Amino acid sequence: MNEATRKEMTFECEMNQYMKAYYVMCGYEYDFRGDKQKDVILYSDNEKILVEHKFRKVEYNDILVEIVQDLKTNASGWLYECEADDLHYVICKEAEGNMRPIYFYDIKFKLFRNWLFEWLMQNKGHYRTSNKGWGITLNLAVPIKTIPNDLIKKLDVQV
């Protein structure tokens, strides 16, 4: 694991503490034992919701979707591996001297994935690489304004 990956994992662990507090405030119980299919399971009123978290330290007008996890091995990215019901795409900023989640996009992940494949058949995607994950990842930048309103909802994190 390289230093960039270690820093990113530490950041995600810190941000997950805020998300835990947010989920409790919203009345959910949770299980944060993540795997390739999801990061957290939320429970409320006999409902079970699988959630994938993606954190971003800078506010952009797009979301990054991991297509390839590692270009060297051509391992599939989370777009293909994830089986979550919801993607919480969390925007973090410095507030009161600490970096913390400010808001997130709650995205109906499976419907979003289907929509994205259709969208790519008609639109040219913009791709970016990153070395902050497991190897060099290939990401697709998806403009937020193109995502249908019935698939995405913006929520404030106030904890």
C-alpha cells in the first residue's frame, strides 16, 4: 500500500465517524463491516439498505465513477463490483477547523448504473486516472446535472 492510499484510507475512516453520527441522528442502526459489495448496512423499521460511500475533498460539478480499480491488473472498478442499493457520494470540507462531510448525494445506485450505461452510449465520457486507490484507477467523470432527478437527491450532513 502506497502513502497516498494510506492517507486516503485514514481520511475515509475519519469521515465514516461523521456518517455514523448522521445515521444515528436519522434513526438508523448500522453495520460498518464493508466488503466489495457495500461499505455499510443501514437498518430501520425492518428495512435493510446497502450503502456504498465515496468521499471527495473538493467540490466539483461531477461525480467520479471508478471503471477500473487497477490499470496494471485491469481489475474491475466499484461500478461493476458494488451491489449497494444507494451510493452516498459525500462532499467534505473544512468546517470549524476540521475536515468533515458537509453534504452528500444519495444516489439510487443500481438504477444509476443502468442509466449510466445508457448515457454512455449517447455521450462521450471524460476519464481521469488516480493513484490514490489500489494502483492506478480509471474513473469516469459524470456531470451531476445530467443525472436524472429521480435517481439523485442532495442531503445536508449536520452532526
